[in-house]
Amino acid sequence: MDGLSEREFESFRNLVKKHIGISFDRTKKAVLQRKLALRVNSLGLESYGKYYLYLLQEKESKGELRQLINTLTVDQTAFFRHLKQFELLANILLPQVAIQKNTIKKLRIWSAGCATGQEAYSIAMVVNDMFKEDHTWDIRILASDIDTDALKFAYRGLYTKESIKQVPTEYLNRYFRRGTGKDSGLFQVNEDLKNRLLFRRLNFVDFNFPFKSPVDIIFCRNVMIYFDTEVKKRLIDNFFRLLEPDGFLCLGTSESLIGVDDRFALVGHFVYQKRG
């Protein structure tokens, strides 16, 4: 099969940006070509051009577009990744929210771009630890991603020994059990912890997020690095709209709002607070 032509590259990059907001610049042409080749070969097609035409045929391509999206998205994550942010969550963010909402006792957290679930489960463990003595709180944690394969993995909650090495021992003993039978050698998230989470497929470029009430804390880490300036701005605008006054936004270590949006104040370690 011939390589991806410049015209084909432009067609595919526009298609990808339209549907999921990810921007492939020219330095990423080889990356895009490699991932497209996986789908072209899977379907037994002869060229990138024929694959593009296939995607344009809506009835036939509806499921294939989702498969392509799953192939293009990056699912790199880990339990308690960027530990300092989880320390801030436990020591500053949650205590502040608990004081502010001590009357209504309602907590809403969104793990936006949760990938295979490690971030969302890490959040849930910290939240459980914070509120373990008070069961009167209404707590909901939304874990969303556009990748349906990643969401299925996250919902199963089965992880290798290597992937849970960053989980503190007390959390490991409390929230995981060893897998048995075909799951032997794996570690299963307890149902009680899993029930803290609501897994949903959400596409950032839809911008119509289905929230019935404001959110207290949003984790959106290492996601915006894949978007261009226009999509980033719209996403930040939506985060600002969705957050409670004085709500918190946690970004990845390659992402910053300093000099970009003065509606947020830096708390520390790439955690920002909406100015009330």
C-alpha cells in the first residue's frame, strides 16, 4: 500500500478534528498514517483513499468511525499519576468543598478523559477516605472518555500487578481483591468503589455536556495537549461554565492556564481554582 499523500493527510486530519477535536500537525503525519494503516488493513481495503470514502458512507461507517476514534486516542494513564495533585485533593480541595457545602452535602467530580479508569478510581479512593465517617453526603463521580474500548476496560476494573504498584498499601487492601480463575494474577476493584463511579462516553467537541448541576472538581489531564487553540478555548469556557464558584480544575503537567485565562487562579501543581 502506498504512503499517505498530502491530500489524503489533509482530508483525514480535517475529518479527525471535526469529530473528536484532535489536531494532527504535519510533524504527526507518520503517527496518523501508522494508526490509519491498522484500520485499513483490518478492513482489507487497498488504499487510504478507499478507507476515506468508506468513512464518508454514513450507514457503513458509523461503527468504523468509532473504531478509528478508539485507535487514534491515547490511553496512557496510571493510578495516582502526578501524586502531588492527589495530595492537594485530599488536603485542600476536598476539605474546602466540604466546608462550603456542609449544608447541602452534595459533591460532584468529573474525570474528563478517564482512559482505562486509573485516574477515576484514584479519585474515588481519596474521596472515600475523606468521607468514610460521614455517609450522609451525596457523592457522584463521572468518568468519561470518547474511547469505548477504554471505557469497557475501566468498567471491568481489572488491573495487572504492575499497574497497581503506585496504589498505597492501605488502599490496595481496602479497595482491591485478587482475581480468580481466568482473572488469576490480576487485581479487581471492589464493587463498592466501582459504584462511586458513573462511566459515560462523552465527546469533548460536542460541548453540550449532560450535567444537571454544577461540578465541584474537574480532572482533565493530558487531554488538551492534543487540541488546537480554538478547541482548547471552547473547552476551558465550558469548564468555567460547569464549575461551581470557587470550583477546581486539575490539568496535566504539560498544560497551563497562566497567561491564557485569568478567570482561574493557580493553587499549585497545575491545579486551578475558578475565581468566584
